[in-house]
Amino acid sequence: MNVMFMLCKIMLLTLFVFSVFFQNANAKKLVIAHRGASGYIPEHTFSGAVMAYASGADYLELDVVMTKDGHLIVMHDLTLDATTNVEDVFPDRANNKNKYNVVDFSLNEIKLLKVHERSSRNAKDAAFPSRFPIEYQLFRVPTLDEMILLVKGLSKSFGHNIGLYIELKAPDFHRKYKLDPAKTLLNLLNHHGYQEASDPIFIQSFDSKTLKSLRFEHKTKIRLIQLIGENQWKLSDTDFTYLKSKNGMKEVSQYAEGIGPWMNQVVTGIDFSGKVQITELVENARRHDLLIHPYTFRADRLPSYVSSFEELLHIFFNEVQIDGIFTDFPDLVVDYLKNNPRN
């Protein structure tokens, strides 16, 4: 009797494992347009968002920071230097580190700036030389409210939706200026009708305290994603080494629906036999049914262990069975998934 019971238990466990595997394998893989179609059009612009929508991306990723008068603008950096002409427009407004913090400018002032292709760190050269010419300053800085209206307008015009995938940048930094980006974001999303877990939206952050506050204090039902960095990046007080562990992933599962790891934290390479080296992070996350959305997949900046973008996508979609990816080239990922329907 005990033997039969154990056999039945093993069979049920085996069926469960296989069902989870096939569920992961067959679930729709999300294409998340990283800062828009930023491989083609400067990041976080209306034009880049429209191109991401037209490419068939499932979600539009938007980073948000706050102006000194409390508006959420769509920008990756806490400073304006790398993607705008702020130095030309406000040459005397740099801080003591010769940087132009967003929080030192009003929205009206930021609306005077022009957006260009991202420059390399501490230089005027383009970070990605093969992309949109850096000297072409054709775009403006959007607010999050404007970007949401654009997405809603496109959805009405063309009849299909694209979701929002919003990152709260450096909440602790903003709090020093008596700004609360998390509360401001929830109020804006509520105004636009984003409230439920079923709504096409994710909120992500590297700051675990902020995500816990959103879940337990603000009681949001919106899906949350814990971004995973490295401690040496000094992105927040979050201990990423701990978060990547078994216990860390268990803790994340209490307040978030998934993780957004750096792609190098998921796959470290291919060994001499051709086997993909997948880290324990994947198993730790799967154990707690967490979504895995790694960043950032760029056709013009491949890891050393692959020779093509298609090979990279094959590894992550087929070998790792991730749930979605952040990419600067959403059209290429959409085409890959269409041509490889088993992914």
C-alpha cells in the first residue's frame, strides 16, 4: 500500500513538473520594447514609441523620473546630459558635479530641450554609433501622462493594445527632494484606469523597499517586477546577491509577480561541449512561479558566446524558456517568434 502510494505520488509530481515546463514553453513570450524602438529612434520619444507599437511589441518600457515641480517625465537617467541639449539651453545650471539633474528643472524648462541619440559616458560621441545620428536633435521630452495618451490613441486608431512597463527610477534619490514618485505614479495610473492585475501594465524597480510599499502599503493590484542588478552598481540599498538566492526569490514572490534580471545573470556562456550555462537564478525563480524578463537584448551589442542575434534569442527562448525580454529591436524579436512558433 505504501509502495503504491509513493509511486502515485512520484507520478503526480512528474506530471506536475512536465505540465509546468510545457506551460512555460507554450505561454506567449512577451516582447518588451526597451525605451521604445530605441535601436532605431532615440530612446523615450514619441516617435520611438510609435515605432515600437507598429513593430508588434507587447509592452512599451518607460523609465520615469520627476521634475522639481512634481511631474513624471519619461527618461532613463536622473540627469539630462546624455540625451538632451541641456548644456546648450541652460549652460549655467550644472550642479557641482557638472551634471544637470532632472530634479533641478521644472517641466516647462525641460519642455524647452531637444532629445538626441544617447551619448557615451563622459563624451559627446554616440553610445551606439550605428544608430540614429546623434547630431539630429528632432525630438522632445515626453511626460508619462502624454505617453499614456499616445498609447491609448494608437490603440483606438489601430484596434490593438500595447501594454505599459514602467520603471520607477531611484525612489530614494527623489525622496531626498521631498518627491514621491511611487505615489505620484499610482495616482496617474489610477486616473488612466490602470488598477488591476489583469490590466496591461507592469511596474518595475531595482528598489525592493518601494515595490514592497506598493504592494503592502498602497495595496496596488498592478503586477510588480523586481529588477535584479549587481551590488557594485549601487542602484539602491537592495542586496541583489541575496535576492538571487533561494531565500531571496522566495521573498520576492511575496510581493512581486516576476523578476527582471540582467541577461548575464541568467546565462553565463556556452561550455566546450556546446551546453548553455544557465545559472541557478532561473531554477530559484521558477520554484516560486516568478516570471523571468531579462534585459537588454541588442542586435548591435551581442555577448561573446553568440555570433548572431537569432542565436541569442534561440538560447533564451528555447534553452532557458524565459517569459519575455527587453529589447532595443522589438521588430526583430517579433519576427523571430513568428518564424519560430514553438518558442
